[in-house]
Amino acid sequence: MKFHGIVYLSAFLLLIAGQVFASTTVDLTTEGSYGMIGTGKFYQYVIDTAGGTGLIDSFLRISSNDPVEQGYNTDYSPTEPDASDSWTKAILLKDIPSVTLGGTTYREFILDIGENAGGPPGVPNELLSLDDLQLYVSTNDMLTSFSPVTHTFSDTAYPVYSFGTGDWVKLTSAFASGNGQTDMIALIPGFESYDENSYYVYLYSKFGAQDNGTNGLGNNDGFEEWAVGKNGAFIPAPAAILLGAIGIGFVNSLRRRRML
């Protein structure tokens, strides 16, 4: 009996450990798709800016000729490693629109990826992986020397949100025609305790690490750009998401009843 108890306890601990350290993949390659990584919410969402670029305010542009690219925003020049100086800047917390859902306040970030359809047969070039996302705040607008491994800058910065090991988002630009139309909205909580008039938000992101040479998940075309709405938040269909959650709950309820 004691032996069986030890076996059961070991199995239980392994199960818990697997749940704690399990990685999450959010697939945003279908219209209206949605998922969560930790407390962050991610939506496939296209904001049509064909009528003019005044709808969004970009603060970070990442561009590289390599399949994997990464960078963060700052007023320090030159930017590093793949951020474009002319399109990258520090951004105050007050300039990032807020969204309140279910009693939680989020800040809304917009992502426009520049992966276009075409290319070699069988390679879906419009795909791209978002492999790391980290957000920090600091009163210094010119931080540099960021290490995504040690989570340190050249000066003090406070972490707000980060992907866990193995977490990633599968993106597509298939529903938008190149740059100028956005592909994803990210809602990130955790900024409430910081003075929005004196703290700058730093966003680090990494793309393309899931690429294996044939799956099209690496960077293969234009630039990736993070932005915010100039006229407030673009709330991504919360009613539809709520109805979806209610539907899932109803199905689960029916399943439980059949089991009784």
C-alpha cells in the first residue's frame, strides 16, 4: 500500500509540474480567432488603414533579412538589434489606450506583420511566429543594452508581462494586404500601479524562431510594426468572444449531465 501511495503521489506531482511548465501556442490563422498566454489576450484582427495611416501610431518597427528578427523600442540611437531608428521611439503609458474587460484593465497594442503571400510552391509565406513578447516600464526613455535572457536593460526597468518558455503565437497576414493593415491586437494587463504620465513602456518581441525552412513561419518579406490607436482602443469583438465562451460552457454542461 505504501508503495502504491508513493507511485500515485509521484504521478500527481509530475502532472502538476507538467501543467505549471506547459507551454502555450495561440493560433491566430483563422478569422476572428483568439487565445491567451498567461494574462495576455491575443486576437486576430484587421484594422483597415487603407484610407490613411492616421489611425495608428507606430512606436517599434523591426526589420531584418534573416528568418529570425527581434527588437525593442527606445529613444536611444542607434536602436538594437533589428529595430529601425526612424520608426522606433519611447512611448509613455498614457499614450497607450486602455480597455476594461471583466473588471480588468488592459493596455491595447496593435501588431502589423509584413509577410506577404507568394514565394516557392507549398510555402505559406504569409505566416510568421511571434516567439517572445516582454513588456517593461521605466522612467528613463533612453534605455539600451537589453538582454531578453537576463531581462535587464542599461538602467532600472520593471517587468510587467512576459511569455513563458515555449509560448508562441502563430500569425498570418492572409487577411490583410501587406503593411498598412494590422493583423493582431494584444491586450496586456498589469500597468495600474504605475503613473502613466511618467513611465515609459518598453516592448521587446522576437519573430520567426519556429521556422524550419519549409513551414513559412520565419521572416521572409517586409517589416513588423507595433503601434497603438491614435483615437483610442479598437476593442476586438468582445460580444462575439463572450457568446463563444457561453457556447463552450453550455456544451461542457451538457457533457457533464450525460455523464451523471
